[in-house]
Amino acid sequence: MLSFMLGGLGMPELIIILVILILLFGARRLPDLAKGLGQSIRSFKEGAADAAKIEDKGPTEQPK
């Protein structure tokens, strides 16, 4: 499953990407970037779950 999520990237490619990220952002900022990414993903999942709940309820009738 991990290989599907990574699009078939191997270890050498991941190491190159990590080195580029360290060069661009610096080693001190990477944990903050990862934390922000994790919070964004969590927020997206919560929003998707809320949308699914609303969709499951179906349309509500409007009073006349």
C-alpha cells in the first residue's frame, strides 16, 4: 500500500527529495512544515467526513 501512495518512488528518489527539502527550507523548519501538513490533512478528512454525513441525511424539507 505504501508503494501505491508514493507512486512507485524508491529509496534513492526519497533521499534526493529529502535533501532538496533540507536545502530549500533548512533542517529547523522541516518539523514545522510536517506539523502543518499533518494538520491540513486532518482538517481535510474532518471536512470530508462532515460532508458525507450531510449527504447521507439527504435534502431537508423547507417549511412553507
